[in-house]
Amino acid sequence: MNIYLVGFMGTGKSSVGRQLAKDKCWNFVDLDELIELKEQRRIVEIFAKDGEAYFRKIEKKILKQVSSQKGFVVACGGGIVLDKANIALMKKSGMMFCLSATAGEILKRVSSSSDRPLLNVENPRKRIDLLLKMRAPYYMQADKVVDTTGLSVRQVAGKISRAACAGR
Ligand code: S3P
């Protein structure tokens, strides 16, 4: 099986995923990194040149490839849950954990970079609030939602590791 980490941008999926893979001696993969590698360009460029729909197509394809492997901790892009076939695939091939954080915390974590095309807007806080509201029903479909507020990367990884063992 695999462990899929989903959740909004800036909730720590990549850092937690790396730690979790280390703790469990599993492989780690970051879907956004794989997409950039495959496309040989940054995600911002993909969005700017070919649009979000094209990005989602590639994201779905890469998820399919990764889900055919076993023993991976997979950090997913924040929008992966928007396609219900992606959710079904993650659940079929592993467990899906959603990391959550408050809008204020997310804003703090993402404001140091401009790599996220969906938040490169005049009022990112407003956009975060809107997207969080729209996406809540999708994120809630995870096997478990882990609130990361006030927790270190190690603590979040530990919580997921224990829940994954219990849920097997
Ligand atoms: C997106 C999240 C990003 C990346 C893309 C779209 C989203 O990944 O896949 O910019 O729709 O929430 P992170 O969640 O790793 O930032």
C-alpha cells in the first residue's frame, strides 16, 4: 500500500511526507516535482501557458503511474482531490491522509514563495478562504484529517504513522 498526503497548499505535505518516509523506511515522492520533471518546466509556467485543465490531466496521469507502485509516501498537490477518480484511486491503492491548517497559518507558510499560481492574486487571503470553503467536502473524504496546528513536522509524521498502522 501507499500513503497519500493531501490537503491545502502550505499544510506541510512535502515536509511531513519526507519525514514519514524516513521514519518508515519507505520511498518518498512529490507529485508536483514529478510533474515538473516530466514537463521540464515549473508549475507556474504550465498554468500560464496551458492552463489548469492541462495541469490536472498530467497530475491525474502521474498519480495513476505512482499508484501502481507500493511502499510510497506520496505528497500530492492541493487540488488532486477535485477529481473523484483520483480519490478512488488513492483509496484503492492505499490510505489518504489530509493535513489541515487555519487560513492564517497557510497564508504565513505560502507567502514566502510565488510558486503557487492559484495564490498569485491581489488578495491571497481571500482566495485561500474561498478555496478552503469550496474544497472542504473533498478534503473530508480522506481516511483521516490531521490538524497540524502547533505541531512539528515530526509530530505530524508520527500521528500519521500510527494511524496508518492502526488502519491496515
Ligand atoms: C495546487 C497546489 C499545488 C500545485 C498547483 C495547484 C492546488 O501544490 O499542485 O499549484 O490546486 O491546490 P501544493 O499543494 O503542493 O502547493
